[in-house]
Amino acid sequence: MNIQTIIKLSIKRLEQEGKLLTPDAYAEAFCREATRAGYKVEDCTKLDKFKLMLNKDFQDELKKYHIKTISEFTHFLISKLNRTIPSHCSNLLESQTQFTKRVLQVIEILHNKEATNLSKKCIDLLSREPSPVDIDQYRQLWVNFITTYDDAFLQRLKLLGEVDSKDLRKTIENLDIQDIGAGQTDTIELSKIASLLVASLVPSIASDINEKIADLSQRIQKNPSLLENSTVEDDIKSAIFLRIALDKASVKEMIESKDGVLDKLSLRLIEMIESSDSSTIEIQKIKKELESYSESATTNFAVAHKKLYTVAIALEENTQALTKDLKKHSSEVGMLSKKIEFLEQELARVKEESKEDFLTKLPNKRALDEFVNIKEAEFERYEKNFSIIFFDLDYFKSVNDTYGHDAGDAVLVAFANILKKDARSMDIIGRWGGEEFVAILSETDVEGAMAFAQKIRNRVKNARLMYQDRRIELTVSAGVSERRAHTSVQSTLKSADEALYKAKKNGRDRIETK
């Protein structure tokens, strides 16, 4: 059957189905006839490729709408975009960017050259609307810095005094260094004054610091000699007034909040308590204590005192109605307790059905089974070959036994990051369980899979994995299998697993295939 025949059959199909000869209708009919004839047309598979690019939630939603054409797919995406809230996203992104800049500015002054230079580059990056690729690149630079950082150089100072690797300031103060010049003394004094001034600018009551105060504090810390410049005097005065205003606003907010609570408490108690002659010794003590408060307090606190006194009188009149009310609602509390227990069970069930590994944030075995089925469907329909690699960290139990389970978790996360970094966007990386990971490499034969596995093995062997100032030596073994060489996907998985066992048996730190 040639292409002309397929075109005729497509037009005939539209006539039989009573559809107009529109581009979308013709494209759908043509793809269906081409598939029946065994023709592989790239345009007919675009929709499936686009669907696989979406996350799992969107893919599930697409199934409900039975979307079959690119046009329907486009309308679906437009409707999703129209339901977004740009202002909310913009505000959230702006807040996160400001927070990130502040963290980077703090890192910039922590006396580490590499961290300072990387922080400056990141601040510059955030100022020019970076792309996701740029952000991921700099995130990896920070990961590299953390994993390769070594503070062994501090041990060279032991001859000059006590070394504290967690407190650089204390280490410097403990050094026995003589003959500090007059100019250096002046600089040190200015630095001390700058530190005191910056500390005084932090609000003592308010929980948040203003951006203007933060900017001024950073400028003074980076360059204490600004204190000798008269032009910075107005900025310091403005910052002090702003700090006081923040504290006052915070105090006012707390008082107003307490007044509101007292109002509600008084009304609720007075409604529940019936008039009675009985009272308790404890409530009488509260009343007398409130009566003894000084009447010379400020206006706001005087109002609060008056409302507390009202509460004490209401409590003194009777507590019997309150007891009856509590008994009345005890059954409701029991019902709520049962509902909470049911919700907790539901939450546990949802967690169990989750398809993301909680530690590494990679797909778990449940999700990997689905991905394998998708790849198998592509292989059966379009003969798209793929390879499966099983990775297993060698002697992982000894890491937990030697360094602790926290170190083991850190190693698992680090290895997951190595896999994600070297995998392509079309590949799938997941955690099979324990220290075992799986890579599903799309359109890759066994030679390409072996090369990928070897690359991962070398990266792990040369990685500087640090935990509590100690380097963890690590190797990995892997088993490789190609789908095209087997009769089923189950046979492919079994072959990769047997190859991994072979690598372990032959001494570990190696790649094997059957």
C-alpha cells in the first residue's frame, strides 16, 4: 500500500463518518489509516510525545478528556494556563528571589573565597532573569562545593593556638599573633563598632527586619570604614527610626491581638455561666490579684486589665454551667476523634500509594513499573529499543554501620543527584529499593548503556563525598540489559538483575551484561 492509497482511504473514512474535510479531521483520519497500513509517520506520534512530557497528574487528566488531536491538546493547555493566578506566582517568585539574595549575601561575607565568588555570581544571575538551565547549572556548582569542601587547612594553625573548625572567629581570637600595626588596630576597632551597630539595628520585638535596614547592615559589615564617612550618618539615623517604628508596630499588633482574644473569652464565659452564689478559692485569688494591679498603667494595658477583671468575676459567679456544657459536647469530641483516626488511616494509605521516593525525590518502584510498561508499549508499537541498568552501591551496609544512617541517607541522595545530572531528559531514573537504583535509557542499545553505566561508575569512584569532615569512599556495581535482545520486558529486567548479581560476585565496582 502506497501513500496515495492511504490518502484516498482517509478521505473515504471522513465521508463514511459524515465529517467535514477539515485539516484536523483529515489529520486524525490519515494517522489512523497510516497506522493500520503499518506506516510510521512522525507527525502522527507528536501528540504521544507531548503527552509524555507532562507530569503524571496532567497525563491522567488528558485520559479523562480523550484528547486525540494536537488542536484538542492545545485547547487543553490554554484552559490550564487561563486558570493560573499570575499575580500570586509573581509575588511568590519575587519573595523567593529576595530570600535567596539575602542568603547569598550572608554567604558572601563568611570569609570563604570560593563561596564568596559563587555567591556573587549567583546574585548577578538572579538580577537578570535566569533560565531553568542556568539555575540548575549553578545549583550543581553549589552541590560540588558542598561535596568537595575541605577545611583541613585550619589544622595548620594548631601551632599558633586552639583551632575550632566550627567557629572561625573564635579560632582567630585564639591565635597567638603579636605586633599588630596601628592601622590594623584601627580597622579591628571599626569592625567591632560596625558589628555592634549592625546588631543594634536588628528589631528587638518585631520578628522581621526591613529591607532598607538589611541593605545598610550589609554595606557596613562589608566596609566598616563607612562609619568614618559623614554621608552615612543620615542613613544610620533613618535605620534607627525605622527599627523603633517596627518594634512599636509589633507591640501594637500584639496588644490588639490580646484585646481581641479577651473580648471573645469574656463573651463566651458569660454566656455559659449561670448566676449563682457559689465560688471557688482559686477564682477569688485571681480576682484579688487583678484588683491589686496598679491603676497607673498605660491606656492599652489598663484596658486589658479591666477585661481580665471581668473574666475573673464571670468565673467566680459559677462554673457549673461550663461543666455541663463540656459534658454535653463530650460525645462530639469522641466523634471528632474517630474522624481524625479515619483521616490518619487515609493519609497512611495515600502515602503508601505515592509514586515518589521520599528521600531522593526520584520515582519509586511503583512509578518505575508504569514507566517500564510505557516503554514496552512504544517498543511493541514503534520498535523503539531501550536498555535497563540496575545500579547497586557496594558495601552500603558498612556506611550505615560506620557513619550512621544519616550518612547513609546523604550518600543515597548524592548518588541520585549524580544519576540525574548525567541522564538525558528522555531517560528515566528511579530508586528500586534500598541502595538499588534503576536507569531506563530510551532508544539506547547495550553498548550505549554500558558506556553510560561506566560513566556513572567513574563519577562515583572519584566523587568526594564528605560527611562530618570525613570522606566516604564509595563504589557502585551495575547490570545492563537491552530490550531488543529479549523476548519480553520481564526477561529484560531479569537479565539486568542477573548481570548485577554477576558484577557483585566477580568483585564489585564493575559493569556486567549477559
